[in-house]
Amino acid sequence: MRIAPEVADALAAGRPVVALESTLIAHGLPPERRLEVARELETVVRAGEAVPATIAVVGGEARVGLDEDGLALIASDYDVVKCGVRDLAVVAARGGHGATTVASTAWLAARAGIRVFATGGLGGVHRGARETWDESADLETLAQVGIAVVCSGVKSILDVGATLERLETLGVAVLGYGTDRFPGFYLSDSGFPVPWRVDTVEEVAAVLAARSALGTEDRAVVVANPLPESEQLDPVLHDRVVEAGLAAADAAAVSGKEITPFLLDWVQRETGGASLEANVKLVLRNAALAARIAGAAA
């Protein structure tokens, strides 16, 4: 694993650092938007007086912090593999390129000593999991790494209630930032409450400090940051499109790790790109909040 000099220097000096995933760049955006959004995310973190550390596997090497060439490669190379924790060693051994998921980004960030990570939405328990046992690896990983994950809830195509139950079982704390309701990615309110509400970054930093004092810092803290209602996807449109997408996935026999990209692509097409714009807005908001939290924690 190679830690970029700027990131290593910041960590050694105790300055704030924010980890950023690369799956969004490689697989979650249209090709023409990838590098633009990747740069914008890093700019937002810097504007919050923190150092960005975009994480990916480049040429078989896990990198914590990408230079311009690394960002451009991940954004443009169609041979970039979606890389979870289980895939890291295989991609590294083969000298390949990998875009890190929430799970693998959190894993590598924690090993590098980074305490705060910004992403869009978490993976979780899939709808129909009682029959398929389909659950994102994000959940188990969050139970093993002591990092604060700033997100907009879990992807709304998932079973949100079951995901919250799993997070509780795994001992992962969930904080609603400025809200009593758990956000639903494109939606401000998933229909479920959050266990705890915080209203300032200082409160989040105090929770992180208390975990260290109590010895519970071996698990993640999820900071759920909702889109404002004025910026969310229209809830009626959202529900109609997601239900149609689930039916289409079933008809096409799409399952396993292919179901999430299939549904996200479906929602993007069927909403005329409105979901894409909501996605970009929320991940930029999360990066800005993560920078403030990292500063308060530092």
C-alpha cells in the first residue's frame, strides 16, 4: 500500500484527512463526468481545509491518495475492476486496476490511519434477502473498521429497514446530521428514524473521542447527511421508477453484485438524469461535511 506524500505528511502532523472512494468515479458516473466530479470532490475537501485521499488500486498497488495521472486512469480506463475487500489481493497480485467500494475504501483508509471517509450511499440488505441472503459486504466491513463514514444513508433501492437492523446488530452507531430521519440516498427521508441526532461537527467529534475513551473505536460510525428536500428526487417518481427497475431486473435474471449497478443505471435513464444530478449533489455535500468533521476531530 502506498500513501501519497501529502496524505502521509498530514497524518503524521495530525492534520485532517478525508478518504474518498473511487467506484463512483469509475462506475457510478457517465464517462464524460467522471474526472470532473473526481476533481470537484477533492476541491471541496480542500476548501474545508482537509487533505483529500482518493483511494484505488493502480497497477496492482493500493494507493491512498491519487495524483492527477491516477485520477485520470481510474476515470477513463474501462478495465478498472469494481474492487471489494475480498478482491484487493487478487487485483494486486495480477497487477490490475481497481476502483474501491465503500467497504474496501474504508478498509484501506483505516489501515492508513484515516479517521473520516465521505461517500454517497452505503450498500446494505437487498430487497428479498430472506430468499437470496443478498447483503452488501459494506456492512460486515463497517463492523471491523473504526472510521466515521459520512453518507446519505443507504441506496434507496435496498431494504432500508433491514439494513438499519443489521447495523444495530453489528454494533455500528448511526447518527443523523441535523435530522431525526434516516435519509434514503436520493430522498431526504427513507421513512425510518435515526437512533441518534447530532447538529454540529463538534458533536460528531465528541462521539469519536468518547469511542476511543471507551474502547469502542473498532467499529464505524455512520453519519447520515440528508439532501435538502428542495434537492431530492421527486418521491413519487422515485418510487415508481425503482419498482419498475426491480421488475426489470427480475425479468432479466439480474442478481448478486450486478443488481445495484443495474438498478442505478435504470433509475438514471428513467428519471432523465435527475437521479445523477442528485447523486453528484449529495456526494459533494458529504465531502464538505466530512472535511469539517475531520477538522473538528483533529
